[in-house]
Amino acid sequence: MTNQLLITEIQSTLNRIVLKIDANSAEFSLANWKTLKGKMSSSKLASLIQLNDGMLNEFEEALRQFYTHQNDSKKGRLACLRVALWLETVTKNMSIPFEFEKALSSEEIAIKQVRALELIIRDVITEQLGGKENVILKLQELFKQDVIDKWIKSADQSGVLSGTTFSELSNILLDKNIFKGIEEIFHSSEIELSKSTRDSLRYILEDIRVIRNAIAHNKKVSNIQIEALNEYYKTIADILKNAKKTQIDPDTYLDLSKSNMEDFIASLKEDNKEISGNIESIKKSIDTINVNIVKGFSEINEKTEKIHEELKSKWISKKFLVLYTIILTLSVVIIVAYNSFSNRKINTKIQLSWLSEKASYKFQELDKLSIQTDNFKGDYFINSSGIIDLTDIPSENLNKPIILSFQNSKLYQLDTPLIVRDGIITIRISIKNLDQVNFIIRDLNTGEPLNEASIQFSGIQLTSDPFGKASATIPPNKLSKFIDIEVMGKGYKYYKLNDVLVNSKTPIEILLEK
């Protein structure tokens, strides 16, 4: 499908989506979508297309890339295919038809490309870190030893990176300490759909991860996914071929025999072995419970017979005895099933949100943080939407408070919610020392404090005291890392200072000139 036909098909599908949401919206555009969000709220709109809030943000980023780059000869097709992957999910949720009748390559080639891209990422990291011997040393500077030990245990002879999941491998590549040595390789107008090379690559790798998971679960790779993978591989391969800072030849990674491809797919399934192992453990536990239940039933039967003999003399019917036995048996089964269900591991998500938009960082700049409950502690990466996936948390942590620990010591959490299963837990975060601003106003020549000087910033107005001091507590909705300040004093020149860093522990000193 040519780019123009693809753009037309995507626009037509977006029109059908927005029309199904709002009968008065005939055509989709970013402006119309924004208006619709204003009427309904983001959460309501997300529920209508069956996405969570974090996924909605990612979908909207793909839409922005599509409308920004659709007519760009270098990256227009990438932008079209990224939004097409999202539309495949959204239209399925809304029962709207959307698919490619055919693809330029095949499912077999797509699988080879997934494997090739994974091996390429490994080798790019290994090459830039100075070879296999130096990879572990560098990783030890960035990650905890128990995480590295897990990778080493799962790795093959090709090196420690073969023991990582694709998500972990992507996070290693995009770690700001590692990527600064790699960015030059991928810095290309062909791939930059977002503001930075790192962000653009993050979006593409996340798309590849989703397709890779489909292969791992034996799902058929759709024509849209095949087309996207083909474009991703071709773009990355072309960039590597033209890059001066790497010796990697991407063409050598596509050579994969049928038996090797089967081994690769089998290795993808091995990512689920830990889950399978847990299931096996559960089965063994259930078998043990069953043995105990059988033993218990035998004891119940023995006691029941004694009771039966006694009840005969009291003219109690045999039917009552059978009913009594059934109730007792069902009670045991229900208790066992309830205990097994209650003790299952916890899977949930955390959604971070900033107390104030102006007092915030990009989530991808935060990289990692530690999460702790009563009986659990782990390090996690934050995606660009501020979502953290928690999986396989021991059940004893259910309804326990969640404590976050950031690498950036300036950050702190405002809420302390309890951990729940299969939900989205929202935690607001903020930056320390932005809730108050202190000023000292002095004469430029004499250094004397100025009384009754007028200070304005962020819609707040203050007047200095006889000591030249003034301070204000900042409302949460006006918190900001940087402020613009205007100062006026009687008999002094008007003074303005832009982008002043806020820190309540350090007064802002301003000198006025007569």
C-alpha cells in the first residue's frame, strides 16, 4: 500500500472512530479530538475506546506523529504505520473494520526481523561498551547485582545480554548513561518522530516488543504488524549501514534457517517458563491439598458411620446423614479454593502524575525508582507516560502502603495508596522546596533593604517589609520550577527577571537601581 493510500485509509478509519463516539463529529482532527476531550474528560474518552489513561497518552502521541510527519518523504511511512498499529487495537475494541489486505513481506520474514533486531540491539550495546568483558562491569555500575545475576543465569554463551527480556534490553540501550555513547549512531532524520532520538527509538522499540509478545504467544502476526516490522527493520538497518561509529552489518542477522527459527520461537516461549513453573508449583500444592482432603474425607467417613449408628437409635433418616456429609465436603472444598485464590500473586499498575504541570520533569528523565511495601522491594523503570508495571508481587503485600524512592532526591510522593490487584494505582508526585518563595530587595548602590517594594510573579503580588524581605506560600496549582519576577520600588527603575529557579531554602536577592 502506497503512503498516500495508507494516509487516506487511516484518516477514513479515524473519522469512523470519532463518529461512533460523537454523532456530531464527522471528521477526525487533533483539534476536534482535543475539543472532545474537553467535553468528556480523558478518562471517559479512554473508556469509550477501551484504553487505559496511559495507553491513551501513547495513542495520542502516535496521532501527533502521524499528523506531523505524514507527508514527510523520509519518516512519513514510519508515522503512518505507528498509528496503524494503534488503530488495529482501537478498531478491534470498537468493532470497526480496519486491516491490510496484504503485506509486502511474510510472517516468516517478520519473525526473522524480530530476531535480527534483538541481536542488533545486543551487539550495538556490547560494541559501545567495549566488548563482552566490559559489558558486565558497566552494567554493575547501573543495576543491582541480583538483577545482573538473574540475567547471567538466563544467558547463553553469547553474553549476559542474552539473558534479558526485550523490555530490559531496550531499557539498557536507552539508559541515559549508555545511550549518550550510542545516540550518534541512531541520530537520523529518518527515525526522529519525536523531539529526541532517544524518545523516537523508545516508541519504535515498544512497538517491536508488542509484536514480539504476539509471536511468543503463538498469535498470528497481522499484515499491519508485518508491514510495521519491515519498515522498522529497514529504517534501522539503513541507519546502521550509514553510521560511521559502528561496524555492525545488519544484513548478517537475517540468515536464519527453519530449525533455528523454531529454536528462536521456542526461546521466546521460555520467557514464560517462570510463570509455568509457578503454575506447576501451584499444581503440586493442589495435589498435596487433594491428598489431605482425601485423608480428611476418610476421617469424616469414619466419624460419619459412628454418628450414623448412633442416630439410628434416635430415628434420624439416612437422607439427613447424606446431606450433612455433602455440606461438610463442600465446605472443605470452598475453604481450599478460597485460600488458593487469595494467595495468588499480585499484578497491577502504578500511574504517576505531577501535582503541577509546570513543576515537573519528563517521566523518561526519571529512569528508575525503587518501590517498597511491607515484604517486598524492587527497582523499576518508568515509561514515557509515567506507568510502572508491577508483576508477581507476593500476596502478603495486598492492601499494604506503597512507598516510592526516587534517584532524584528532589522528588517526593504526595499519596500513600495501598497495593491492589489488577488495577491502576494513581500516585501524585512533586518537587521539594517549591511551595514557598522568599525575597530580599536591596538598593543596588548602598545595599540597604528597601521597604514597600512591589513584587509580582505567577499571579501573586507581595510587598517587602522594612527589612526588604517578602515571602509567599505557593498554591499547589501554581507550583513551578522556574518563575518570572517583576519588581518595582518608589524612585527605582522597573526590574524584570525571567526563568528564576525556585528554592524555598534560598532567598532570591534582587538589587534595584535608582
